[in-house]
Amino acid sequence: MNNADSLAQYFADIITSRHNQHAMVKIVGRAGMGKSWAGIELATEVAKCVADKKGGVYTDYFNFNNNLACMSTTEISKVMKSPKKYSVIFLDDIGVPLNSRKWQSEANIKFNNIIQTFRPNHNLVIMTMQAGFLIDKVPRTIAGYEIEMLSNDFEKGITIAKLNQVVMKHKTGKIHYPYLYINGYKYKRYIFEKPAKALTDEYERIRAEQLSRMEKEEIDDNEVQEEKPMMKDYIVGIVDGIMAEFQVSQDKACKIAGCSSRYFRSVKAGT
């Protein structure tokens, strides 16, 4: 039994309780750290625990056809619209379609509204992204848990992460990340094993198809945009995201992003 078994039971107990509860988890880490592995394994194991409690088989509560959205606002809308009760929803690479620098987009606004009102279905939502600030502040803040990928050993079929709760101090507006306690034990590290080959093969097929679809849509849109304005929008989104995520000053955020405060202020002012 690995760490994920205890974690899966923890989330299954939450969403199947009689207290009208749901849970949201964000999995963060740079590309190639095993975020998708962790998300698929956690979703599958939670679904198995739910099936033990509510009957049926685990695919009744998590399957790629009904519960996976990969890099697409269309897919996100599909899986988030009236999900089956007690089901697990996996939103993979959510930072691509719901980028924080497009926080006023229709897709972001709709998503923010959905995640604030979908609680009656008792769902677990798992979101993967390369960094927390890549998505809008609303889902970033109300996600109650964060899994941060630390290392991996793909030869042994494992990825290692740490798990924190996400606690907003409403009086100060600051976010704290205490470790999670399960059954009286503080969990500092989690080991996720590689999902079954049938699952990873199907996931890779779906992901490849979605990437191909996105490339075609980008070409078909035929939108000609100058590189300079796009870079300006990118800088504004990154700096704003760093300030919101890490509660640092504008000067500090600009330093992390690699631009000067003067340049950032001029770009944001539209000059």
C-alpha cells in the first residue's frame, strides 16, 4: 500500500459524507515531473474507494470519456456541466486554456462561476498546472489542497510529492500552506505510483489528439497578432500572478519575472 491509498480514502470520505461536501486539489510542478501520473492515479484510487462505499465499479465515478478534460475549454465545460454525483473530475494542464493573463475571458468567468456552485454533486476536482499563478486567482484560492511534485524515478515507476492544505486567512488575505494531517499523522511526502499501462496509453492517445486539434484550431483561426503586444500581455499576467501567488511586492515580482518595475508599470498603463 502506498501513500496514495491513504490520500484517496481521505478524499473519498469527504465527497461521500452526508455533509454536502466537495474537494478541489491542484497539482503543480514543472513539465515532466509526473503531474499527470499523480492525477490519474489519485483519481482512479479515489473512484475505487467511492465504489466501495456507494456501489458499482470505479469507472462509474472516473473514466476518461466523462471525467477528463485535457488543455481545452470545451472539454472543461463538458465535464464540469452537471457531473455525476460522487464523480472525480480531472482537469489536466488547466493553465493552458484558463491562463491567468486572460482572467476576463468568457471561459475563465464561466469556470469561476461553476467551481463556486457545483458543490451539491459531491465531486472531487483535480487540476494540474506547471505553476499556481498560471490560473486565475479564484480557482487558485478556493482549491483546498495543493500537491507539489518534488522528484521522480520513472525507471521505478514512482513520483514523489508533498501535500499541503490551502488556507486563506480572510482578515489578511494571505494564503497559508500547512501540511495535511490524516488520522493523526502529518504527511510531509507522498509517493505516487505509475498508473496501469492501459490508462497511461489511453491518456497519451487522448492528449496527442487534443494537441493536434489545438494546432489545427490555431491555424484555422488565422489571427495575426504582433509579437510585441503578446509579450507585453504575457509579462503583465506573469508579474500579477507572482504577486498574487507569493504575496510579494511589485518590485520583487518583476525581479522574479526578469523585467524592470519601470517597464512593467509602463506596459500595464498601456504606454
